[in-house]
Amino acid sequence: MTQAFFLSCALPRALRFLLERVSFIVSVTLLNLSLAQASTADEEIAGLSNVAEQNGTLQHLPTSEAPNILLVVADDLGMFDIGAFGSEIRTPNIDALADNGVSFNSFYTSATCSPTRAMLLTGSDSHAAGLGNMVEHLADNQRGKPGYEGHISPNAVTIATLMKEAGYHTYMAGKWHLGKAPAFLPDRQGFEESFVLLQGGASYFNDMMGLTSQVPKALYRHNGKPVESLPEDFYATEYYADFILQQLNKNQDDDKPFFAYLAFSAPHWPLQVRDEHLNLYRGQYEKGYDILREKRIASAIKQGIIGPNVTPANRDNYMLSWSQLSKEQQKIQAKSMEIYAAVVERMDFQLGRVLTSLRESGELENTVVIFMSDNGADGSDRSKLEGNDTWLPQAWDLSYQNMGKKGSYVYPGAGWARASVGPFQHYKEFLSEGGIRSPAIISFPEVAHKKQMVSDVVSVKDLAPTILDFAGIAHPGHEYQGKAVKPMTGSSIEGFLKGNVASIKQDERVLGWELFGQKAIRKGDWKLLWLSSKPAWLAAPQNSESWRLYNIANDPGEQHDLVSSEPEKFAEMRDAWEQYAIEQSVVLPQWVRAVSD
């Protein structure tokens, strides 16, 4: 009998899993100890492993029953688009996660998808992870610069890589958007099984239509190999859930834990659903987006998602009120939102299928479920992307009758995005609260603070060290398999989730952002923000091309600029931004003035 056969068949799960990981644990321990001895700076020692911050050691052994991890990411879902956060859209499965878990209303991402996903899988800032900007929108002076590779950096190690090496099954289905070259695909980044869409979005059906005239065809990969065609009945949201279910069912008897990354492309445009779901919300949005926004804010206040004294952000000058639209425009807009709501509901349904399967197999009792969105709701006019003004009417059926069906190209627009982000300012692509504040829920049977809405600041970077802590896996620090890697800068919240600490509050924590020439820094209750009216597809916000200072605790809608009244705080926050820019080697696009302005 071979050793492999013995390990797979003759030992109980806990011991078998431990033995499979002994060499990994020992090697990481030796690596971390050598790094610790070589470093004399306190901040370098602290950066070796975020696991150490929770446990006082550079690594810790797995528990007797290492938990499964199910990481679910929605695409462009606004904070107030789910029932648990005040929406009228039916999301019973996501709501059940909130009822049995912890929800976060100050969860920060980047303002667009690929920078967020890079931070999610590495625990590092998007610049350290190679996605300081989206590859599609790199400025000429950013190309070739460290941090702006447009794919996962060769100096970053993903949690999937570490978990696979430590004995986990690792699966992924859905949107990748972290590089197209073979070295940067999921199968080379730690996922043993993957079916992914490489770009930011595509048709939900089997026609494989892309998003723009520059990339007109969707690119899919199955375990790194090109997918030339899709099944006739393909619908992306359903297919991604099916793929994860297939992997779970295939390996459910080998007793190894799994890390499953279900990266829905819903509700990213072009919004499409099967014909039988087109009328799920028929007639429900005829009163328009202004009234819907008011209702959602009121519901969110009643549910304790936001405070009762919040001042909602004002409408920007370029946005039309519902009453300013013609009857025909209102008709089209109402149907757009009907389709958006249906896309969200069907995403929730497919997530429910995965959760039901885990429950029926008994695995849900040992699974940590994390649900989040990658950024705020999208409100930009997608017809203004380069070349789309002529390509869209030529390549797509844009008729009212075809809206939401195969071949249609529907996006929500600024009015509905305002309802999706509630009282916050702006939406996806802006570093305002509406662009970087997203819904997040973490649920598992023994979770502490169950059914609570947590207001402490949490970053998407915190999820990677949290997942590794749950799995009992140490991040290697500064070196992995003989090459230099970036250490995680996120902070684990495992202790809070397990009830070992009472809060996550980190009053002096600094979070920084830079994207599309926009700059932001948050420290404690304060936020410094510089918006930009470029690139061309971004609708120009009112507060652009200058610094604005906000007290987010008192003014989450970012309506009261305090630069003049708080000069000392402004100077402190600007210094914090400059330090962040130096640490992350920020390269501002050529159209933005110098960092020190």
C-alpha cells in the first residue's frame, strides 16, 4: 500500500489533513523565523505575517477540522441592492447569511473590479498586487511601471496558491479579470479547477459577445485552456454555480476542505436574464429612481444600516431627475431597473443552490461563507466607452422589445445607481463613498456578533489574512519559493468573528486609494478626497480637481468640505496621502497635477 493511498483512505480527516500539510508548515515556519531574525525593524517584523497579529506567533497549526471557505463576489452590486441592506429586491439567500452572520456597512473596496479582486486574493494594496489601474485604462505614463502591470504581479502570492499547497481543494468559477497571459490565469495562481471569464464582463448567454468595440468577443478559459464555444442553454450566473457544485460533488468524499471562489459577473452590464424571468419585477419601478432612493434610505435607516441623521448626497448637475425625463425615457429606464432587479434575484437564487447543496451534504456546518460586492453600483453611460457609440447599434439589438434578452445591451445608469448607493456620493469608478463602500457579510455557525451590523472600518485587503487565519495557514512574508513577494498589508478579523476581541476599531489605521487620477485617504473618521473628471467616459462630478476633506462619521454623504475649517487635519491627511503614494509607488496619470498639490 503506497503512502498516498494510506493518506487518502486509512486516516481520519483531521489527522490526514495535518500530515498532508506538515512539510508546508515546517517550511513556512523556518522561512518566517529566518526573516524575523534578519529584520530589526518592528514594522518589518509585523509585516511578515498578519496571522502573527492575532496569535502572537509567526504561524499556527490548523484546527482539528479545518473549515471550508466559500467566497462569493457580486459584480457592481450597490450596498442597498439587497434585502438585508434595505432593498425591495428579493434576495432571501443573501438575507439568510446576514441573519446567521455579521454584516458590515463600512466595508471598503476599490472603485472598480480588477483592483478590488487583486487585493481580495493577495491581501495587499492593488498597486503592490499589480493592479494600480485597470489594464484597459492605463495612462501612457503608467505603462511598464511597477504596480501598473495590469495583471497579478509576479511578486504577489495568492491565497489560493497557499491553500492549495497546504492541502485544500481550490475551485473558481466566474469573472477573473486579473490577467490574460497563461502565467496569470487561475490555474497558475492556485486554483486546481477553474472556469472563468477573462474580461470585465460579457453577454450572459452563449453568443460570447464582449463589452466594447475593442474587445468584441468574450474570452473564457477552463483550467487555462481556451473555450471556443458555450453550451446552447448557457446562462453565466447559473453556469458558474453549476461549475462550483460539480467540483464540490466530485470531491465530497475525500474529506479535504475546500476554498471555492464563486465570482459572479452579475449584476454587471449588459443586463440579461432568461425570458421566463423578464417580468419578475414588471411595473415595480414606474415611479422612478428618485422615489426608490428615498424608500431605500428610509428602509436602511429603519433597519439600522445607516444612522437617522445622515445627509444624503446631492444630485450632480449632469444627472436628470425622474420628472425631467420624457415619458419614453421613463419607460426605458423603468424597464432597465426591472431587468437589473431580476439579474440580482437570479444571482441570489443560484447562490442558494450552492448553499442548499452544502447544507444537505453536512458541509455547511464547517464552512465560512463570505459574500461581498467588488465596488459600488455602476452609473456611467456605457455608450460613451471608446468606439461604443457606433459599435453598439451595429452589433446589438437595442430595441425596447429586446431589452434584457440575448443580444441586448442594458446598463442601469446614474439615476438607478444613486438608489443603489443610497445616501452616498457618486458610484463605481469614483473614490467617493458610493464607489468604494460595498456590502459584505460573513457567516458560519459559531460566528460571534450574529445578526449585527458592524460599522468598524474593514478593507477588502483584510479578507485574505482572515481566510488564512481560519485555515491555519501562514503567509510566507517577503519570500516564497525562492523569490521576493509582497507581504499582506490587510489585517485579519478572525478574532472578532470568533468573539476573541470585542471590536475591529483601528482609530489610526490608514487606507489609501489611487485610480484614474483620483486620490483618497481615510484615517479614523476622516477622509481626504480628490476626484477627477477624466478619463472621458466619467461624467464630471461637481467636486472635481481639488482636495476635499470630510468627517465620514458625521457626513457619510460627503456633503460638507472641511478643508478651510480644519487646516491642521487637512495638512495631516495630505501628509498621509503623500506617504501612501510613496509606499505604493503611485504614478498619477499625466492629466493630474502633482501629488503635493
